[in-house]
Amino acid sequence: MMNHKPFFSAPLCMALAGIIGMLGIDQASAQQAVPVIVKQAAIDRFVDRVEALGTLRANETIELTATVSEIVTDVHFEDGQRVKAGRILVEMTNEEEHALIEEERSTVAEAKKQYDRLRPLVQRGAASTSLLDQRRREYETAKARLRAIESKLQDRLIVAPFSGVVGLRNISVGALIEPGDVITTLDDDSVMKLDFTVPSIHLASLQTGLPIIATSPAFAGRQFEGIVASINSRIDPITRAIVVRAILPNPERLLKPGLLMQVALLKNPRDVLVIPEEALIPSGRENHVLVVDRSAEPTLTQRRQVTTGGRRPGEVEIIDGLKAGEFVVVDGTLRTRPGQPVTVIALDSGNEPLAQLLTQGRKGPGQ
């Protein structure tokens, strides 16, 4: 076998080492410092997000129908009109009921007159008590018949039971309607109910009062905030999910019943340590970060294993391995090795874009 001689002779290597020692250059500083951007790990409010799909319902909703077979004589609303509670919407044929009411009112008035005339006679002993009881019974019977006729008249008036917006009108004046025929719909859309299903695995953390954020492609970029109002008492045995109902304020009346909404349920609120997601260095099932001690000279990086928790766009929860106030590398992790000196060119505060931070680094700190 051939023996290869070293490129530099032993005396030359010793001379180079002596020159480096005379100049005061150690091995760490001989390495070129890598420019990096760091961010300080800080405590922040964190919540777990559960994504779901839900359907909007009006706070109160009904289909207005008739209870008798009659001819429509008048319609007092238009399509999509907002009406107050108690407003008469539709009138049907009721001349006979009006006549019967007038007749019965006269009967009630006469029965009351006979009763009032007999009372002082009974008190003086000029009439029997049994006759007074008979007059009282006639008076009460007449009032009962009047209430019955008035009830029949009410059946021929379609009245709004609550304030809201009516839908499309399905009848016209002169039409014969029968019990069960849908005249229109009435929805109270001042607030909306949003029903969505949540996997039963989240049942332990579900409770009323949790905040939700709902979005819809119909209102791009618009978020609607609400709270969980109620939770169903049963879990679906097929889907193993439970129905949750949230309440959404609707002051602008933008939301409509039946609209499909994308729901983000915000549960388990807590204060935890949070760092940017780009600071993580995955390695198999483990995650690491590069920690920078800015007070040391030279500034070196330290590779540290961390335990992660929940995530949200751009940020991750750190359960163990890092303390609040420590600085982690968020830009330059691929160029940096543990123990390598670095130059912190910018501090990421979370408000500036990366391009601006890089520009700041080229100008130099403090410029």
C-alpha cells in the first residue's frame, strides 16, 4: 500500500496555529456568524378550535295556515314585509259571526240588567235567592256564548303571533282556503339559532357560554360571533356526534334561515407559552427549536427539544422545554447548527412581514 503524505507539513501546521493564537482568534469565532431573525417566546391566550358545519334557523318560525274553510276577503301584507305581533294579516268571510256577536251582546246586556235589578230585591227580602241564582246563571251563560262566537270570529282572522318577516304570499283575495293550506311563513330573525354537530370526544369540554365564530361563502371575509346556548341531551348512535345550538345576533338581518355556515367552536381557553410555527424543527416524532442567548458573547445557538400542544394558524403551543422570555430562531433555522455563532439581524414582533424584517437586517440593527 502507498503512504500519502499530508498536504501541509507538521512545522507549517504549527506555524499556522501560532499565528491564529497570536491574533486571538478561537475556533468558535473563526466560524462565520449566520444572520438570523428571532422571536421571544411569550404567554398568550390560547383556545382549541373545533371545526364543524351548521345550519341557521330563525329564533321563532311558523307556517301560517287556516283552521276553517272560508273565502279570503282581504290580505294585509306583501311578500317579505316586516310585521308586528298582533297585526291582522288575512281576513276571511265573517259576516255571520259579526251578526251573531251583535245579537249575543244584546243578550248579555239584558241578562246583566235583570240580574242587577233583582239583587236589591233579594237584599230587602222581596225576592227569593233561588231566582237571583237563576238570573246570575243566565248572565254567565250569555257571556260564555259571546266568548264562543268571538272565538269563531278569531278563527277567520290570521294574526301575526310575534314580530318578524313574512315570506311569499300563497293566497289571493277570493280564494277558498282550507285547514292546513299554507298562507305564508313568518320568521323572527332578530337573532338566529345555529345548529351544528360536534364529535362526542369533545363532550367533556362542551358547555354553554363557549364562544363560536361562524362564516359563510355568501358573506366572504365576514365573521359572525355568537355563544353556545344549549347542548342536546342525546348523542347520535350512528355518527357518535351531539347537536350543539349557538345563538348569533342578527341586527343587520343579513342571516337567513337554512343558510349553511362554517363553525369554529372555541373551547378550553387558557394562558400558555406560544411561539411561531416556523421555529419548530421536526425530527421524527420529536420537535426541536434553536434557542439564542442574546446576552452571551459570542451569540451561540442551542438545540432544545420541546413538547407541543395545540396549534392555530402560524403559532403553536409549547407545553415543555422552553421558558417565557427566551428567544428562538424563526428565520435561518436551515442555515444554523447547534453551537454555531449567529448574528441577530431583527426581532420579530409579529406585526412586520418577513420582507420588512429582512430589509431591516440588511440596513443593520438600530438603523
